[in-house]
Amino acid sequence: MRIILFEPMSSIALKAGLVVIVVIVSLATGKRALRTRASDPYKPALGFGEAFAAGIFLGAGLIHMLGDSQSAFDAANVNYPFAMVTCGAVMLLLLWIEHLANQGSESQGGNKKLVAFSAVLMLSIHSLLMGAAFGISTSVALTIVIFIAVLAHKGSASFALGLELGRSNFSASSAWRLFLIFVAMFPLGALLGQSVSSASEAHPLVEASISAVAAGTFLFFGTLHGLATSPMIIRCCNQREFVGAVAGFALMAVVAIWT
């Protein structure tokens, strides 16, 4: 049983406000990075906060999104495990996109424009799917916790993309326009997810399918995203950061009591 803490319109207003905050943080961190010169050292925003966000994504995908999706398919008497298949397919798709982007960065060598454009494309797809996952969340508690994880992730992603664009051969105006495309993907995805959530009574399996996609997106961000730099892979032996990941996952397990 779900406990509804706000009326639907209040929930929509809350999501809209949180989306605005994410956009502001993305613009602020990206603008600063875009001004960074190619000779400046690269200092990604890693550490406890990133690991905590990864734990939240892992818990949100497994405990909330995937569970909700499978329950909806079960209620519709669908015997095939569409939720699990869709979730796994999305994880593999995002992993493939990230592999292609990284491979392109290595093979292009000095072509900084193509490297930067590949980064924009990859992160924009990530951002769109993450926004859709945020938009379909039905509980206020779940929405706020996911917002915290999204904010931590978007801050580091915006800074990294801003650095890449700032060091590319794009003009300042072109780099800024490409960055704005990335920024716009999250609110666009959130709008898409909210629209699907609002129409869930008439089309329950559509929301179930989007929830499965959201589960795959969150599980990817909680485990495989960043490949060699993922806190769940390369830095799992760092006790402080691993505790952060466990804390994020535990928080999602506690939130499940009220959602």
C-alpha cells in the first residue's frame, strides 16, 4: 500500500521545483568548467557523494522501479518477465553506448570536436532516461531521495562535460549551445515520465514498461556507469566510499517502508 503525502498537483509542483534546482546546478557547474583552459588540471567530482548516489541508484532500480514494474505486469496477468528483460536490455544498451563513446575518444586522437560531440550525445541520452525515471516516481519520499542522487551525479557529469567542451575546438558559443542541449534533456525526460505517470490508469502497462526502463537506467548508473571509474567497480575497496554506497542502498530500503 502506498502512502500519499501530497495531492497530485502538489507532487507535480514539487517535481518541477526539484527539476529547476537540477538545471541550475548543471548550468552553474558547467559554466565554470567551460571556462577552464586546456592546460588546467582535471579534477572530477568523485568520492563519498558519488558512491552514495550510486547506492541510491542501485536501491531505486532494484527495490522500487523494477518491483513496481513487475507488479504491474503481474496484475495484468502477463506471464513473461518483461520487466526483467527490459531492464537488462537497457543496461546493455547504455553500456554499449558508453563503450562506443570511449572507443571513439581513443581512436579519434586529436579530433577534439568529435570527442566532445560524442560526450554530449552519450550524456544527453543518459540525462533523458534519468529524467524519465525521476518523472515516473510516485512517492514524495522516493522523489526526494532520487533527487539527491541525481543532483550529486548531474553536478559531476556537468562539470566533466563542460571541461570536455571547453578543451575542444568548438567556438565558445557552439560549446555553450551543445551544453544547453545536455541540460535540457533532464527536464524533457522528467516531463515525459510525468506524462506517462499521469496516464497510468488508462495505460498501466505503458507505465510498467517505462518503470522497467527506469530500473535499467538506475541500475546502470549504480553499477556500470563510468566503467573503470565507477565507485562500485574500481573503488569498492575504499572503505569510506563503499560505506557511502551501502548507506545509499540502505536509505532506499528504508524508504520502501512508506512507498
